[in-house]
Amino acid sequence: MIRFLDPWWLLTLLPVLAMAGFYVWRQFRKRQYAMRFTNVDLLRTLAPKGLGWRRHVSAGAFLLMLGALSAATARPSVDTEEPLERATVMLAIDVSLSMQAEDVEPSRIEAAQEAAKSFVNELPPTYNLGLVSFAKAANVLVAPTKDRASVISAIDGLTLAEATATGEAVFTSLDAIRMVPSDGADGAPPARIVLLSDGYRTSGRSIEDAAAAAGQANVPVSTIAFGTDTGVVDIRGSVQRVPVDRLSLQELAEQTKGYFYEAASVSELKQVYEDMGSSIGHRTEPREVTQWYAAAGLLLGLAGAAMSLLWTSRLP
């Protein structure tokens, strides 16, 4: 089915229709003048034989050419079904104040940002990718998308805040995964959560509850620990120790059948999604066919010009 993306441009057909109407009116006027000469036999002798029906063909081709070009300005399109991969990965990055510790060069948060961006660049482009940041609460910064540039931009713009709501990061990521459109496919999309943190939950629902929810949703959570046991941060003039909570992060990964890493390499992180599987939906997208109309107009114009030159030795 043909539909037009800019239908208001179809108003350009009005002058074409007006020209067609004027042409028909002129043909009737010529017939009336011819009938005023009542001696038809003498008229046939004096007047040369006309082109007959042929004189209308080139004019019709010319008008059709104008119509096709006018329709082309409205950007005609046809609906096509495009296959769409639904597999989804959610990145959850800890932005608590402890992530500013410099026991990992240049700092925990900068190391996490670099690791996250390396992961983004390696992830297959057909997969959806979303981003959650968490401190006292968890927020979806980028909903699942195939636009990698928006995710990298959001990673670069992360800012730190107080507290650490690790459990809320998992729950928020699960909510974002549920929002991925079905696009005609059955069931939830295959999904993974990659959580980058230095551990020690201080806010929100527990890590145990989050692990249970992720397990029930069949979404493995892989965790990456940043930091050492000697890390310190200066918070409002007070130096505080911020050791990394490896145990909680490792248990979260194990309970959800994910992976636990420390200073993970890009090649190791490929384990996160290499067995994820696929779920293909289909989305109806308009495919513009303006070139078809423009080509039809060109062919009609050439045909009209050729016929006019052949029969009258002039262009229409």
C-alpha cells in the first residue's frame, strides 16, 4: 500500500488537474469551431489529414509526467517489515562517592567508565543496550536502544552522589528490560545485566531480593568489582576508608548465573553475552519510493517528447 510521508505536497497535483481540464475544454472548443463549417466534404478536401487520436497521446504522457513528479514531492512510501533483534544488555554503573577513590588508576569511576565504553564498543550492534546509574537511587539514563553514541555520551556525563543502592540498580534494570517492545515476538527478550561497582549497599532493597528477582526473570547479572581494600575518599573534609565488597558482588553474580570479574578485560566480558541467544521481532517501517515516481515521470516525459517529435517534429 502506497502512503505519503508529506501528504500536503499532494496539493501540487491541483495545477496539473487544472491543466488537464483546460486541455479537455480546448478540445471541445475546437470541435465547436469545426462544426460551424457545414460543408464537411469540402472541409476534408481543403484541410490536411490530422493526427487523430495520436495528438492526445503525447499530451497525456506529458500530463502524467507532471502528475508523477507532483506525487514524488509528497515522498511516497511503502510499508515493509524489518526484522528487529530484541536481545538486550543493561549496564548499571555505581556513581556513589566511594567511586572517586584513586586506588585504581586514575580513579574507580574513571576506570569503570573506560571499561563500560570498551564493552559498548565490543557489543554486537544488533543488540539493544541501556544504561542505569545508581547511588542513593537508581535511574535509567538511556532506555534500551541500538544507538551506541547516546550510551557512550551518557557514560561520559556520569556524576557522583551519596549512598549505594545496588539492589535498586538490578530492579531498575529489570524494569527497563520489560519495556523492550515485543514487536510480534513471543515472551521476554533474552537479556543480561552488567553491574559495575565497588560494592557495599547502603540504600534501597537488598542485593538478595534483587538476585531473586533477576533469577525469576531469567536475567543473569554479571558484576565487575572496582577498587582495593586500601581505598580511601575525602568526603566533606573527612577521610574515609572504602574497601571493595567483593563478596556481595560475587554472590549476586553466582546466584543469577552471571560472571564475577575484577579488572575484567574486554575478551573476558564477551562471556557476558556470547550465550545470550536471540529473539527476532518485526517492526513495520515506511520505505520511501520517491525515486520510483521520479523515474516514472522521467520515462513519461521522454515518451511524450519522442512521440511528439515523431508525429509533429516538435516538442510538446
